[in-house]
Amino acid sequence: MYVVGKCRLNEILKEKKITQVDLALKLGMKKQQVHSYANNDRIMSYQTAKNIASQLNVNMEELYDFIQLDKQ
């Protein structure tokens, strides 16, 4: 089983040379919302992750680190 780990949005934005403000404008969302995802204050919904991944041309799975839990 896996759990959602750290959001990689800031790293991806830096690689793509896109700001949080630019991404928010392109997606029609508030900058604060993008900021809260990027800083791990909130976890993206499936729809939001799909839209962000599509805009950044990455797979949704790349937006987060996933942590594998030990099998018990």
C-alpha cells in the first residue's frame, strides 16, 4: 500500500521555468491554492492533479512522492 508523500510541484515548476502565479492563471485558480498544494498544506483532488499534470505535461504520479507502507 502507498500513501501520498511530499508534493513535487515546486520542483516541477522550477524545472519548467513556470511560476505558481503563471500556473494559477493558466488553470483559472487562485495563486494561494497552488501555493497550498506546492507547500504540502493541501492534497490535490484527482481532477486538480489531472489538470495540473496536463498543463505541465507530466504524469499525475510525478506530482507527489509516494511512500510504500510495510506489508503486515
